[in-house]
Amino acid sequence: MKKGRVRVPHKLLLGSVFFFLVGIGLLLVTTGLLPRYEDLWPIPLTLLGLLFIYLVRVNSAPPGYIVPGILFSLGGLLLTLKSLLMPDLTMDRIWPLFMTFAGVSLAIYGRGFKGSFRVKILVPAVVMIILSLLFLPFSLELVRENFSSVVTVWWPLLFIFLSLGLFGEYLRKKKK
């Protein structure tokens, strides 16, 4: 291979994904499902995320690129679906989903490590996912009660979940 020339494996796959997403976006506009071309702005975010994931998968980028890859991909997809299906839905109602995406991307990144570093990544990831799923029903107004009144009643569940986690760890260590 010549020096200075970058090898891009799977060029056909990259091209097909790019043209597929561009074609879908333009088709959504021309069929009237998406009223304006401006509503396509999340598609480049999705493409950028897919590019990061691709670079990690072919081992030419650091493993940490998986975090922005997943965030951009899922975030762009969510924003595109929001534009398509629920254009009146505001960001202040769906923000917990971005916390979920961040937690999922950290969990996938942390999966590649062993030992204490893995725990240092997975614990915040799980906490982010749990908190986002806790806040989501309130931000989507699925729960009509005040958040503080719900927490005041249901906070003992923390002890129950802690006990289940400890019991699971006990069972895992007992198998070894």
C-alpha cells in the first residue's frame, strides 16, 4: 500500500448507507410526509454517528468514539422521527431520552473493559438510564402528580432495588 493513501474497507457499504438515508430523507419531503427540507437537519447527525461507529468497528479510531457515535445516531434518529410523527412535541418533553442514549452509549463503551475501570463506566451509565426512565413519564406528562409527591411515597423502593442487586451479586459469586 502506498504511503499517505487511506484504505477504506467496506466502501460499498458506506455508500449504500449514505445514499439510502439521503434517499429516505428526500422521499419523505417529496411525498409530503415531511413538509420542509429544513426538517431533514437531523439526518447529517445520524450519518456522523454512523461514521463514528464505522470507524470504531474497522479499528481505525479509538474505542471512545463509540460514545458520540451512538449519541449522534440515536439522537439524530429520534429528532427525525419527532419531525415526522410528532412535530409539536417540544425538546423539554423528550430530553430524558437523550440521557438514556448517553447511558446506553457509555454502557456499550464500558463493556469493552475489565475490572474496576469497567465498573467506573457502567455504574454511571446505569444510573443515567434509570434516572432518565424515572424522569421520562413526568416530562411526557404521563404521570399527572407532582414529582416530589411521587418520590415522597415511593422512595423505599430504593432499598428493594438495592437488595435485589446485592442478591444478584451474591448469586453471581456463588456460581464461581
